[in-house]
Amino acid sequence: MPMLEKYLGEVYLWKYVPNLTAAIAFAILFLILTIIHGLMIWQTRLWFCLPFLLGGTFEVVGYIARAIAYMSTGDMVPFIVQAVFLLLPPVLFAATLYMVYARVVRSVQGQRFSIITPRWTTRIFMIGDWLCLNIQSGGAGLTPRAHLAHIGDAIIIAGLGLQVLIFAAFLSWPVTLFGSQSNFKREEIAL
């Protein structure tokens, strides 16, 4: 049975022993879904979805590193690899969603109903995600140091919280857009 090991006899990198079964299951799941998604991107030539594919690939690498860490919780390499490769994918998935939103707005001629033009939507939210990623990365850099681990954890949670708020703001935009557009169409029909 694996046990938590200290890194350099100083600090525990993990607060728990990673679950081997879950890590393998998620690695396989993301591998299958990423391959399917890659084939769909290839067939449809929707190259703007490549960040989504890259995010899926990162998830596979991250969960493989977590599975490796099951037997070596005191080893820094799998800890860093899983931390980085599991923190990055949400940003890549969100970037793809922002680009899809901009294309949908253009395809339904909804530019006049959008809070911000589709051209700026992706840029604004990507800057927000980049900021969150840097906050989280800064926190992750502090966690291996025993005396700074709690501060690092708090910084990571703050970065994740900000990312959730930014994504919630993004989710409100399509609701506003399609609500405004449907009201406009009802008024048009009534005339």
C-alpha cells in the first residue's frame, strides 16, 4: 500500500495518496474523447477547436502523471507535471468556447445584440483567463515550500474563484444575446 512520502525529507507535496484507479480511468476517458474530437476537427477542418484538442491531450498527460505519482508521492516531477497539465486545460477549453461563441454571434447576425463585439469577446475573456492562470501558477510555485504551502493554496483557490467568476460572466453573455434577439424578433413579428 503506497504511503505519503516527504519531498527531500522536508515537506509533503500531496495531501493524500493519488487514486490510481481514478487517474487511469480519467486518462483513458480523456484519451478516447480527445481522439474522437481530433478526428472530428480533422474531418470538419474547424481548426479554431485545436485548443480544445490540446486541452484534452494535457488532461491525458496530467492523469498519467497522477497515476505515476501513486507509487512515488515524494517525487517532484510527477507532482509538477500533473499540476501543470491539469491546471492548463480549463483555460484551453474556455478559449475554444469563447471562439465558438464569437462565431455563433456572427452566424446569427447578432453583433448588434452582443454586449461587446464578437471580435473583442475572445480577447477580453482570454486576458481574464491568462490572468487567472498566472495567479494559479504563482500559487502552485509556492506549494512545495513548507512555510509557504498554505499561502500557495490560498492563492490557487483565489485564482480558481476569479476564473469561475469570469466564466460565469461569459455564460451570461449568450443569455443576454439570445434574450435580446428573441425579443427583437417578437417585436418585428408584432409589427
